[in-house]
Amino acid sequence: PIIESTLLKPNEDIYKIGKGDQLYVTIWGLPEVFPITGNTNTELNTRRVDSNGNIFFPYVGLVLAEGKTQDELRTDLTNELSKMFKNVQLDISIAGFNSQKVYLLGEVTSPQVIKLTDIPLTLSNAIGQSKGLNTNTSEGEDVFVVRQILNQDPQIFRVDLSSPSGFLSAGNFYLADNDIVYV
């Protein structure tokens, strides 16, 4: 079933860590155990989420990171490290967003894959990143977003981008991981 643009609902979920993401972990107050280097690309402070959704962290072992927010993972690591160290102060940032993507296909000027970050991406921003609709071949009234949901039939949203009001709707529609935008 196609859901018309008047029913577009934004996806306002907080970014969830996924497989392949690069995490930068900083721990203050324990420089002899966890040095702070000041370089966000250092191997000592960077952890990659493996194919099972885990990271390895010293004094903790394997920790499930996939599906958690930065705050949730920060709390988990702080709790585990607090069993061995006092006054643990820890921060996590995402140094590389690699796990979530949106696909722009069809009659856009520059078809591409856009990586999702912790800053939500609207449909109008994605169209803008692809340098807009192809002015020679696109049919702006037939823009589709195919949303794939695990163990469910995909949802297909239709939006008319042939008018300014369509772009206003698209500016309020947030894309989700694995969405396919087809013009």
C-alpha cells in the first residue's frame, strides 16, 4: 500500500549504534590505565563495532554496543569499570558513522548512498545532497520512499515534490536506516 504524503510521519529515533561504527572512548582520571591522547583517530581510544555488534574494552571484555544509544553504552561501560575503578568518568562519541545508510535512486541529479549520523536526515535534505531532482527526466509528483521493516511488509510513502508544499512535507519527514528514495 502507498501512503500519501499527507500521512508522512517523521522518524525521530535517537541514533542507535550499529555494526561497523567507530566509537571514540575517553576516560578521565586514569591516565596510567586509559591514556588520553587528544587525537580522535588513535587506536588506543577507538573501538569498531564488530560483526556481532560488540566492542572489546579493557577490564570489561566484550560489550554489546549494537542497538544502544551513546548514553546507554556510556552507562554500561561506566557501571562495569566502576567495579574496578573509583569515580570513573567516561565519554563516548561516534567517530565513524558506518552502519546506517539511505539510498537515493532514480531521477535525481546525483544518485548516491548517504550515511546516516546522529543528526536526523530529512527527505528534502537528502534530495538536496543529491543535487535535486533531474530537471529533464524526473517526475516530481512521483517520489517514493520505501521503508523496510524487519519481519514486516515494506511501507511505501509517496510524496509530490512538484510543488513547494511537497518540499515542506519532505522537510518534516525523517529518513531511517535502509530507506530507499526513488524518483
